[in-house]
Amino acid sequence: MYPGRVTMKVQFLYFDGCPNHEPAYERLRQVIREEGISVEVEQVEISNEAAADKFGFLGSPTIRVNGVDIEPASREMQGAKLACRRYSGGGMPSAELIQAALREAQCQAE
């Protein structure tokens, strides 16, 4: 690891057929570019209830930074479900929500 560089793990969990999957992924990539962060995004397809349980899937799409859900209100939620996820303020996560989660992870790593 280089000084001044933050190691970050971003996971994007979704199920095939989710209408918000691709636009939310593009929004995530855009925010990462705007923040100037060099990070790989691991896409995880959740294809059945067993996978949903294994990953603690809260619905599609779910974005986690360093294992933490980007939506603070959902961080303590339990129970996996194979369904579309609706974020507060709309169906997809907002750019501001993604940005806040990325910045929070950066601050915690410093």
C-alpha cells in the first residue's frame, strides 16, 4: 500500500432482471470517477434465495463499501430477500448517498 492511498472494497449486489441494476451501476461508477478514487467494483449476481441469505442481500441493487451498506438506515437490517430495493428518496441510490458512503470509508481508513 502506498502512503496516502486508501484501500477500499466496493461490492455491487444485484439480481438479473432488476430494472435499476444497470443505471445504478453506472451511477456508482460515475461517482467513483468524480471522487477520483481508484477502486475495483465487485459485481455479485444474486441468483437465488440461498445466495440472498449468504450475502445478507437487502434487494437489488445493494451497494456496500468495505462491507457496510451505503444507506445508514439499512445497516442494521436483517433478513435477505430476492426483490427490487427502493432507497429513500427514490428507487435507485442517489449520487449523494453513494458519495457519502465512499467519503465515510475514506475517513475511517485514514
